[in-house]
Amino acid sequence: MIELDSSRLNDYDFRSFWIKNHPDEAEAKITDEEWQKLEERKLTSDDIQKLEIERITEEELAVYTDLDKKAAYIYTLMNTGYSYDEKVIKSENVTDEEYALVSENISDLKGVNTKLDWERTYPYGDVFRSILGNVSSSKSGIPEEYKDYYLEKGYSLDDRVGTSNLEFQYEDILKGKKNKYQVMSDGSYKLLEEGERGNDIVLTIDIELQKALEEILTEEVLNAKKEANTEYYNGSFVIITNPKTGEILAMAGKQLKQNDDGSYSVIDFTSGITQSTAVMGSVVKGASHIVGYNTGALKIGEVRYDTCVKIAATPEKCSWKRLGRLNDISALAYSSNTYQYYTAIKVGNGTYKYNKPLVIDTEAFNTYRNTFAEFGLGVKTGIDLPNEITGLKGSNTTSGLLLDFSIGQYDNYTPIQVAQYIGTIANEGTRMKPYLYKGLYNDVSSYDKNKTELNKVNTEAKYLDRVQEGFQAVMDYGLGNGYIDASYKPAGKTGTSQSFVDTNDDDKVDTETISTTFVAYAPYDDPKVTFTIVSPNISHNNGRSTHQSSINKRLAQRVSKKYFEIYP
């Protein structure tokens, strides 16, 4: 009645089928001595079956026709898994004629049933495809690695289930309800309870913005790789959110893959937004300012002179250039490292003298980390995707590393954490959970119920206002000038950090690189959107080339323009 590819029948199952059809001939292949060993428990029944299978000749198997082989394959499928489980005989490429023929003859095919199955369709192709996730096939059922998880929830082994990302995260909503049958004594089925289709869900993603983002990111990643000094560059991430709700409007990660001919193609790595880390650099200086204000180590308007800091037996620590006299606003605008070093020394109750040992209270690391966590740095953001990681936390507490921490050069964070951080600054210190699930389709009342306020940053409003003013200065006359059109009223922060890669796969980082980051929100007087861009290992500190790709600036210009075209 149905066509099956009998070539999928393996040799072991084929020979087992022969034994079922020729039990006497199979037994004759075992010697009296071997039967005796079985009685003496020197051989097991499995050993006997193995011997029978090994001794079946090719001539004996040759009597089977293609139709016999199809029967053998069906027999094997019927005996796979638990005896009480539904066995899938054919689930792919079933023709209308096959389905009708079997359905018409159900009364004569005891124990056989037909049912309609489904396949996901993706009208936007690969756009956001990896985050939508995957479901198991009707043939494979529950994958082995998820078996215990789903069986505890009352699933059957042959159920189709979500196995990654949103399909897995929202399986309980998407799954629907199966028909419930009673198996009668003659092997037929009696319908007891009608099933229901699963729910459709609405995401926060703006699909037009998402499509544009993926196109722009793909183009710019390839463009960046063509630039000088990008030997170890491998891709970038971009996240666009609504800071007041936590909604993710678009997000993408693109990674480079080298082809056999030496050219590069781009593959999706959006999962890296929640599952990879980077040294984020100076974008975190807004949180560092808050640490300073809260502890009294930094005063509003405080003026300091930017020069290098030298601790005994360590190299000088400097800003990217000598910046002269700075206050707390211009220190953010021009991204002074030294300004943050002096704050960190005070937070650690240290006394600094040029080229002398520096002793700090190691509790200062906790002081910084606790405040950073209130912004979402170094903790899980709560995004509704499985397997989010917390980042990488340094364990060494030497004095110089506290200074590094204050400029984003020690702990590693995920891109989604940095997106939550800039959203918290934009949202007046209220940290919102980032989310993708907006609600049930055709149920507007369910929209935005996933909106969750996680905490408020423990600081005074005047301090947060000062950071916001500093971030406006970054975009007005500082290092972020030109990243986003001034007419959009942006506020933000650039970041550059030293990072390291393992170039010879010996699990040891051996080459210094430069990673760049950029965060922003707009308009600064009523923030509606945030932009987060992370480009790890964008250039190589090789002592020869000083070229550094401007990919973050190009991405910020193009992505922000597209956003404001859609949301004028």
C-alpha cells in the first residue's frame, strides 16, 4: 500500500527478520556443544542469537525480494521502542493516494492508524531562524538528551517537541493537545477525546527591522574582514530594544566562515548574544561613575588631570592619549581611563604614589560588581531563551586589576547583558527583563504581560542624570560623535578593550587583539530605543599596523537610520 525505502534496513535487522521467518534453520546453525554451553550458562541467549546471525549465508538472504525487504523494514519499525508506544511507519513524503488507501482499509489493518502531521514553514526564510528554534521530527520523537525532561512532563517518546530556543522555551504553549484513544481488544482505536491545535504566539521582533538588520550586519561583517589588520576578527553582534519595556525589537549575530577558496561567507551566530562573552571595555564607565558617586569616591563636577598611573613593578596605565583637565562629564565624553583609575583607588581606600606599591581593600571588587549587577552586568538578564550564561568573572584581586575592572577590562560580559545595561541607564535606573514573547495571537489582552521590572539601581537620581549627561556629551562632541545622526538626539558610549585569542588551539590565549563596543539610546529626553553593538577581536595588536575598523560606527549609522525610518 505504501512506498518505503528498504535500503534503510540495516544488515543486523535484515538477518533478524530471516531468523523470525526460519526459526528451525536458525537453531540448526548452533552446535550441540554450543547448546550445552548455553545450559551451563557459559553462553547467553544473546550470544546464541549473535552466532545465528553471523552464520546466515548470503545465499539464504538472496531469496528475499524487494517486497520482502520492505516487509522486513516495516517489521523492524513496528518493533522499535516500547511495546505500548505508537510506531511511526512512514511520516515523510506520504502521498494523498497512500494516505487514502490505508485510511480506507483501517478496519482490515488491526492496530494500524493514520493521522495528519505538520511541518513548520518559514515565510521569511533564514531571517531570525536560529532563534525561532527547532522541533523534532515525527520519526525521531523526543531526542535522547531531552528524554527525561519531557517524559517527566507526561510526553510519549514519539512526540514531536521543541528542542532549541523559542520552540523549546514555549513548548507548553505551542504544543497543543493530542487526540486520546482507547485501544480495543481487536487492535482497533476508539476516540475518547478530541485534540486541540497548539497556540500561535506573537514575538516582540519587528520583522522588517530584523530583515534590514541582518542584511546590514552581513554586509558590514564582510566589509570589515576586507580591511587591514582583521586577521582574528570573526563577526559582530547587534541588539535593538525598547528600554521602557525590555522588548527586543531586533537582534542578530553574524560570524565569518572561510571557504575552501580562501573567500569568506557569513553564518548565523545570534545565539552568541546570550551564550558568548567579550571584554566590553569603556562602555561600562557609566556604571563605574555610579560606583564612584555612591561611595563618595567621585563628586559631581570633580576635576582631575588625565595622566598615566604607574604602580610599582607594573607597566604604566594610561588613557588612549593625554587628555588634560577633565570633569566627570568630559571624562565620559573622551573616555578617560585615568579618571576611572583615581575613582577605583578611592573606592578601594588606597593611597596612590607614582611607581610605588598600591594596596587596596579587596572588598572594592564586590562594591563594583554589586552595582554593575544592578545594571545587568555579570548576572543573567532573564531573557526568555534557554542556556543564557552569566559571563566570566575574574578571581584575582590584585590592586591593578581593580583599576582594569573600572574601565571594563577585567570581567567579561555577554552582549545581552550590555544591552540590558544601556537600557537601564536609558530607563532612569529601572532594569527591565529583555523578552521576545509578546503574547498569544488573537488575544491582545495577553500582550506585554511578559514585561517585568527586575530592580532599580541603588543610587540618587542626580547621579544617574549626570551619567546621562555624560553619555549625551559622548555623542555630541566626544568619541561617539557621528555614530548616530544628531537629529535623533542620541546618548551613548563607545568602548575599546584589549582582548586575547588562542591562535594555535592549545587552549592558551597567546595573541593580543582589540575588541570594540558601542551602546546608545535615543532620543535622550524620552528614550524609545537602545542600540548595542559588539565586535570582538576586530583588530590585531601586531606592533605594525595601527588600523582599526570602523565597523561599529558604520553599523550604528545604518541601523539607527533604518530604525527611525520605520519609527519616525
